[in-house]
Amino acid sequence: MTDLRLPVSVPSTALFTDQYELTMLQAALRDGTADRPCVFECFTRRLPEGRRYGVVAGTGRVLDAVEGFRFDAAQLDFLRERGIVDGPTLEWLAGFRFHGDVWGYPEGEVYFPGSPVLRVEGSFAECVLLETVILSIMNHDSAVAAAASRMSAAAGGRPLIEMGARRTHELSAVAAARAAYVGGFAATSDLAAGFRYGIPTTGTAAHAFTLLHDSERDAFTAQVESMGRGTTLLVDTYDVREAVRTAVEVAGPGLGAVRLDSGDLLLMAHRVRQQLDELGARDTKIVVTSDLDEYAIASLAAAPVDTYGVGTQLVTGSGHPTCSMVYKLVARATSTEPGAPLLPVAKRSTGGKSSVGGRKWAARRLDEDGFAAAEVLGTGEVPKDLAERLLPVPLVRAGSVIGREPLEAARARHIEARAALPLSATQLSRGEAVLPTEYL
Amino acid sequence: MTDLRLPVSVPSTALFTDQYELTMLQAALRDGTADRPCVFECFTRRLPEGRRYGVVAGTGRVLDAVEGFRFDAAQLDFLRERGIVDGPTLEWLAGFRFHGDVWGYPEGEVYFPGSPVLRVEGSFAECVLLETVILSIMNHDSAVAAAASRMSAAAGGRPLIEMGARRTHELSAVAAARAAYVGGFAATSDLAAGFRYGIPTTGTAAHAFTLLHDSERDAFTAQVESMGRGTTLLVDTYDVREAVRTAVEVAGPGLGAVRLDSGDLLLMAHRVRQQLDELGARDTKIVVTSDLDEYAIASLAAAPVDTYGVGTQLVTGSGHPTCSMVYKLVARATSTEPGAPLLPVAKRSTGGKSSVGGRKWAARRLDEDGFAAAEVLGTGEVPKDLAERLLPVPLVRAGSVIGREPLEAARARHIEARAALPLSATQLSRGEAVLPTEYL
């Protein structure tokens, strides 16, 4: 085995694919079933334990991935040299681009068990190839967005900063910052996320900067001279009380903020607030960071904290780093003849992995007060009272992306969708899905 | 905020960086401390709860990232337009490349609390910039490798296949397959991992392939005609007993393997083995997949299973998706004068985040039987009996990568390093680190 020494990035999205997708393709091309029209749905059988709703995130990245799903020469050489597929399949792959349709819940929307968050329609060949890349994106991004949503609900109106890049894969981190933004975060420390997605970025200094200097005062002075008095000074390298005093001496009472990154944050926030006020720095804000999760954030609700920085627990989905989405064939034509009927299909063996066959519509039923009351899925005609409440929107039509939108739209949609859920949705305690899923 | 519509991949590794690294750089360039010689160490304060050892993985990727850490024009434009750093800092970044030294535990080696798995030496400016990208890689890859190592120990000699791409970010998945290989896995289903790192790949068919066909027999026939009778047929779409009978009828007793992906795997493996034997397919193997972790693998030790496929629990670190590594300034010169002494430094405030200052050597002490007995770290002279047992090796010298090696070497090293640990290292039950960390 040799290390191919290729660049860190892979030139297209076409190899974010499990080998079995290509071997299925090869066998289906050979026996003529590859062109049968098919419907695949992406959904989850359950929410992570105790969670009350899921958050759709990654949809925009799926659209990029579908567009970038082309096999280049180096990739085809790899498949040939490894003998992964035969000649006719390689030829087919060389000309491949997706020509089918994708519908889905718009990004930022909430979802429940069974919700068809994406539906992919086209030939078996073109749909089966997208399985892994779609699941990678939706499982990762939706897991992070769900954690972000719980944290932003717990934070009330206080801003949250995503700081988890160091705790996850370097490109996972970029997608995590994006998903956190959808879920309600205000900014990220990750420059690549700012570069790639335009998310606001922020950041000031670490303990190393203080330790580099001959004194804390030297470090604070250097930072204020470089970044202005509006900067955030990190005050817990040595003694917090002394650091706060020095900080205000150096920057004056117009100091932007101080950051606490260790210790009993509840106690410290109160003490530091009092000290800042006594020093006349009434507008100086307090930023807290240090292994926060939604519970720690909630526990600081009554503390004089202005901003939360969250790392590890955000990028790892706060205990649920993936959300068990699957990508299943739910219907296929009985032949490749034009007009051949669509047959609902589903795995039938026992063992808890069965699913519901058929191409599904999905709608959210409201109660009299306008709150969401049920997630309704069906394969037949849509009842009249739900026709206006259908959730999926067209994202790709005949291979062309038509559902792209600014990330801000997904972020705004999430706030709105969450606000329309029953109030118990944002309880942090463990519970059941806040809406029942009904099949019609 | 606009979506910049740049490619999925980021052109260099230089923006896998928290903004505060650049703001610290700017302030340090301004006050003259940027050139102070510094020593940073990457280590973890503790192992994840219950774990007995850690596994170093990602080192090879860190070397790629250090080489690729250059700011290109688009990235510099972004920093300028956002006003993230000032003009002199932008100029400095435009010419940046790392000229320092990196030492580290070789990839695949085991580690314990405090082990300096990487040590980065150079000016403050050049070392501080690498913090986030180094931590992202080491935290992610080592977490996956640790889970892989536990699973491979539980599997005994049976091969393990990595199948988790769909459960994690698409590029995380590539790194996870690499880390799993270091930790003892035999192959991956992820084509991008095969392409990028040369890891063996494998894969046959999903339930969708059976459902696409008019009958299970049609599907099996198509697969065998396409891939030969050595293929693996998935037998749990409808009725397992019937599927196994059909599989052997279609492929003959020379059928390569059958795969079980749901249900009570222990019970099913015994039943299917018996059925295969009765049908004369004594050499047909049984592959099991379906939310396996190290405990499920161990529970199948006495079952007639030949190969395990592992997804979710592998790529999410089996409950510990990150391993809490930090990157800390441990020593710095008192000035930029040549020959200025190195001063050990460490955060001192209370709150549980303190660390041990000083540039450390690290060695593993053996007992009389040649088993590892302690992880010994120190800042002074190395005791004679440990001089031959030093763990860190040179990886980068004066900015040039000198520690690159084939991935196979890391994989072999891990097997050897784990075998030298006390026997309780591979117990699955929760416990303490199997070696004590001693500071001299």
C-alpha cells in the first residue's frame, strides 16, 4: 500500500461514496435494472434519546455535493487500477451527472421520526450513487444544528459563539460552524467558516499570549494597543481579581469585554461583574467559555453573563454526534417502460430496521392557536386541510439546482419553525418527540 | 452575509485556524514578542472516562497540514476585507511558512495523560498559528483510532471493515478510515479513503439492490453474474432462511459470504452457519453489520462470525468523539536575544485547567518482563535507564518534513505498542489508565 500524497482536499465529491454503490451500479447496468425509475427517501426512524425535535441542516451543502458529483480522470484511474468496477461501468461513470429531482424540507425546518427530509427521484443508477454523500452531510450537519438549537434556546437572547474547530476534524469544523449558525449561533471563531460561508467571525487571545509576555500587564497593553479598547481580555491566566483590575487600568472603563475560561463560572461571573461595576466599567461585557453545553448555559441564565463561547459539546452534537438518518428505496417502477407504475417497496425482515414504502408527502398540522400539532405523512392524496401545509420544496429539477438560498434564510426559518412548536419543545429535560408522526 | 460559492474544499490549510491566533499574532508583531522562541506541547490532561490508553493518530495528516499552511491571495483578501488583521500582519502572513521543529510520538504509539504527543518549537508567531489545525487533526483522528483499537482487540484475529462514512462529515469519514486502519481495521467501504490513502476498500450491495429487482433471486443472480460467486450477498431483506437457500442455489456452495445487517446477530449467525453447512457451503463466510461497537463485537466472539463491519460507533469514537487534547505554551525565551534562556510557563489560576510548564522528554519504563510499567515525563536530564526508551521522534526540522512514513508502519507500530501494555489494557470494562504518568 502506498501513500498517494494527493492534496488534503479531494477534487470532487464523487468518491464520498461507499464502494457498494458502484458494485450495485455495475450489476444493475448489466441486468438492465439500472434505468428503472426510483424514489429514495432520507429520514430518521427515531430522534436521539430524549430529544424533542430534530433540525434539518446541510441541505445547501447537499446541493453543492450533487453539483460536484462528477468523476474526474484521476478518480476513474483509481477505480480502474483497483478493479473496483468493470469497463462499461467506468465508461458510464465518466459521463455521469445527476439528472434527477430532489425535494426536501427546507434547511432550518424542524423534523420528526419518519419526516422525509430529502426525497431523491431518478433512475436507480443515479440515485443510488448519492446515498453516502447525502447521508454524511445530513447526519453530521443536522446533529450539530440540533445541539445548537437547544443551546440557543437555553441562552435566551444572549449571543453564542461557535469555538469548536479544535475538537473535530478540520473540515467537519467548517460545516459545524455553518450548522451552528443555522441553529441560532451568532458567530464562529473558525476563519475557514467565515471564508467559505460568510459567517461572522470573532476571536481575541489565548492564555499563551499572556504567558508569552513578561507580565499580564504587558500582554493586556499589547492587545489593547493592537486591537483597541473594545477588545476582549482573557483574565484567568493567573489571578482573576488582579487581572480584572489590570485590564481596566490598561484599557480604561471602556474595555469591551473580559473572558473567563475556567473555574466556577457562575460564581466568577457574579464576582467579576461586581468588580467591573465598582471600577466603573459598567458596560464591559463578560464572555464565558469552558466546556459549556445547553445545561451549563441554562444554569447561567441568572448570572451576569453577556456571551457564551461553545466548543466541544456543540461540534459533537452534545452527546449525539450523528442523527441516524438513512437513505432508503421506497418506490420503484416495475420496468423501464415509460409510464410503468411505481411500486412501493420496503425491507420486510424482522429486526427493527423496517421502513414504510411509497413516495410520501409530508405536512404539519396546526392546532386552533396556530401551534404545530402533528407531523402527517402519507402516500395517497393530500387531505384538503393539509394542502397548504406541505413541507418539502423543490431543490433540484432535472439535475439543475433550483433550491439554493442564503444561509440567513435557513437561520431565520429555524427560529420561526421552532417558535411554532408546542412550548415543551425547548425544555431541556429528556422527553419524547414533541409532535406525533401520523401516517395516512 | 453572502454565500461565497467557493468549492467544497478550501484551497490550503491556513484558514483551519481560530481568529484569535491571528489577533495574537498581530499584537505580538507590534510589541516585538512575536519572535520569542517558544515551545508548545500537545497533550491531554486525562483519558476519556473508563479508557485505559489512548492511540496517537493523525500525525501524518499534521505533517501534510504544516506543509499546506500557506496563505493564498483569496485568503489574504478575505482577511483584509473583513478587517481581521492589519496591513503589516497581512504582509507577514503572505510570506509565511513554518520554519520551526516538530517532535512527536510516532503515529500508532499509545499515550497517557500528559504524554507530549506533539512538541512544536519555533517563534511564537509561527507556533501559535498551528494550534487549531493540529488540535483538529489529533483530537479527531486519535479518538477514532482509540475506538478502532478497542474494537480490533475485541475482534481477536477476525477482520474489521470500516463502514461509517454515512454517519459523519464526508471528509471526517476519510480521516476516520485512515485512523481506523492505524487502530487495526483491515479495510474501509469509503472510496475516498482508498483514493487518498491507499487503504484497501470493499463493498457489495445494499437492501435497495434487492428491492430494485422483481425478486430476491433476480437480485442475487445479477450480483453473482456481475461480481462472481466470491461476492457477499445480503440476506436479510425479506426472510433470511429463504434468502440463504436462494443464495446458495444461485451462487453454488462456492459463494463467498453472506451479510446479516439486522436482528439478533448472535442467534442469526448460528442459524445461518448451520444452514450454510447443511447446504454444503462450508467455506461461505458470514459478515455481520448493524450498529456494532466493541461490546457487541466481544459478545459475538463465540459466534460463527468471520468479519465485522462497523460504522457509527467507530466514526464517533464509541462514545468519545474527541479526546480533549490541548496545545499549550510550556516554555518561552525571556527575550529574542540569541541564547536567551527558556523559561517554563503555565497557566496558574485555579479551576482545573492548569498544566505542567517546561519542555518535556517522555519515555516508557518497562518492567522485568518487558511490559510497559510507567509513562515517565520530565524537564531535566533524562535518567540513564530511560535514555533508550524515549518516545518522541523528529517529524519536522527547520520547516522540512522529515518524519513521513507509510500508513502501514503506523498500523504495525500500534499492534506492537498495544501488545507491550499490561494485559488489562484491552479489558473492555471501565477502568483507569493502564500506566501511571510519573513526572521527574
